[in-house]
Amino acid sequence: MSDPIMSTYKRLPVHFQHGEGTWLWDTDNKRYLDALSGIAVCGLGHAHPAIKAALCQQAGELIHTSNLYGISRQEQLGENLTRISKMDKVFFSNSGAEANEAAIKIARLYGHNRDIKSPAIVVMENSFHGRTLATLSATGNRKVQAGFEPLVSGFVRVPYGDAESLQVVAQNNPNVVAVLVEPIQGEGGINIPPDDYLNQLRTICDDNQWLLMLDEIQTGMGRSGRMFAHQHNGIVPDVMTLAKGLGNGVPIGACLAQGPATEVLGAGTHGSTFGGNPLACAAASAVLEVLESEQLPARAEALGSKILADLADALEGIAGVEEIRGCGLLIGIELDRNCGELVTTALKHGLLINVTADHTIRLLPPLVMSDEQSDEMIKILSELIKQFLAVDQDN
Ligand SMILES: *Cc1c(COP(=O)(O)O)cnc(C)c1O
């Protein structure tokens, strides 16, 4: 049979049929422990009853009417999202890349409003912001960009985690209007910047009237141990983008703004046919309600600390393990060599993990993972890592 799907993905040889919480079952009814959550999307796990109920009810009432009309579900979600984030306003999109597109447009328009004719946005090495033309141009990974030149101009790149380098940009580039940065780099390898990095960026942005735009698409919705990762620093960004965990699998993204960024996009300057439709907003509202009522950000922090400690124990003294790092349930195990094949080995052993930046095993478990499931995850994974490093050593 010919495969009708474009070859954009290197897929693993499995089709999942159904799920429950942290478990997934494939079409042969084999069970898997999900330590990836569909890439940081299903924070509440699979088939969550509150999401199911919200979707079923909304699907029976109204799925879509377009943004030509008022959408109560969207207003309600906007109300709650701005309340918990201390932001002022929100634009809803259907994905992370689209949320970042809105942020990039806000930055450019903010620049033009201040008579900067060729506005530039500072972005980071090893960043990931999406696959559309503007967001792949903002992304700090040549593999994502190669073949798609000419890239969108207006981005200035600096090393991640180095606030000093932004001071240099501030002195030399009068066209800069904003900084776009991930609080923790996810795709880039779970890179955690110095503790006060975001505070320093906040100060530099204030001093230069730049917008601080945080891409919290992967770090947001409780995953880092706070509802939003920047809350570890006690700062508020000017713009924040969300997606992934926001709808627990129902496609929805958001670009939030406060202060000088709030009123930049006026009527007719941006839009989306699907963005913020009643069905997606019903799902996201249910996600927010469960995250808050079950205090899942705090659970992510506690479980994340336990996993880091347990991994350190299980992998103590193993040659080839470079670093184990994490924040909440964004966890990276960096090895001294390429370890992409571990994903397939883990799959065979009934565990879903990911490897990013070639060397780093990435764990993004659901926020609802139990201690017992975490123990099982670590038992399977640490054995596989030990075997992999031992066998590879002999070669
Ligand atoms: C996944 C991701 C994106 C892109 O989101 P899509 O929904 O795939 O467009 C952007 N930024 C970060 C930090 C991400 O992790």
C-alpha cells in the first residue's frame, strides 16, 4: 500500500489506539508508559474526564462561528488566562508557531509605531520557535532553516543564557525593538539559563524600551513547576506565547500581552479563521480549571525534584552520563554521545521518551504521573541507558 502522508516525519513503528492518564495502548493492545505527553501537550494525561466532558458538551452546542462574532467561550478563557498570568490581553491562534507569528508582528508594529523603519528582534542560539517562515528564521538551528532561504530578515542572534551579550546589542543596534526567548530551551536540549537571566533581560528591556517576549509554548501550563516558567523569577513579560499544554491536545495557541504591547495590534492587523473557536476554548478552559483546582504546577515541581534525585541515584558513577538537569517536568539527561537509538529501544520496552539535540534524552511526563509510574519509568530508562553506554563502549 502506498503511503499517502508526506514524508515530513521520521515516525516510530507504532500506532496508538487509546489512552488513560499516563498509559497508552497500541493497536496490538500493548501498553506503554508515556514520559513525553505528545511533546509536552497532554499535561493532564490521556482521556481526561474533564476534557472529555467539556469537549462533548461544547461539540453538542457550538463548534465554530468565526471571529466575525462575539465568542463567549473565548472571552471566558481570555479572562482566566489574563488573570492567572497578570497579562492584559490575548490573541488566540491554533498552534505555537502561529502564536509566535503574532508576537513577531506585535514587535514589528511596536517598532514602526516608534518610527523604527527596520525593526529587529533579538533571538537566541539553539532556540526553537516553530516551522513557519518567520518562526524558522527566528529559530537558532540550521537544520530547521536549511533549504528555505531566503529567511525572514530582522532577527539578531546572541548566545543563550548570556545577558551580557544583549548589552552589547543595545549599544550597537538602534533597530532592536524586542527580545524573543524561551525561559528554558526545550528542543535545544533542556538548556536551563542562570537563575537571574530573565530578571537581567527584564532590566535590559526596560532600559532600552524593548519588549520582553517569552516563548512559553513548552514551559508554560504548569510544566516547569509554576503555571508559567517566568514566575520562578517574579517578573512579568510584555508578551508571552502559549500552545502545547494549553488544550491538552486540542489545537490552540495564545499570544498574551501587557503594558506597551497590549494595544499594538488593532482591528484588521491580524486574524485567524479558527483561532479561539468555542471548541478549542472549551478544552483550554477545562485544562486551566483542572491545573488550578488540582494544583498541578506544584505537583510538577515535587515530582520533578523526585525524578531528578532518583535519576541521579540510578545513574550514579555511570561513565557517559554528562549531566542530569531539569526544572519541574522538563528533564534532560545529557550523554557524551548521540543516543537517538534509545528512543526505539525504550519503545520496545514500553516506554515513550524523546532525544533532542542528538545527545540529550528528554522527559516531559504528564503532570498527573504517579510516584509509582515515575519509579517504573526510571527503572526501565536507567537500565536501558546503562546497557546502551556499556555496549557502545565495547564497540
Ligand atoms: C513546540 C514549540 C513551538 C512550535 O509550536 P507548534 O505548535 O509546533 O507550531 C514553538 N516554540 C517552542 C518553545 C516550542 O516548544
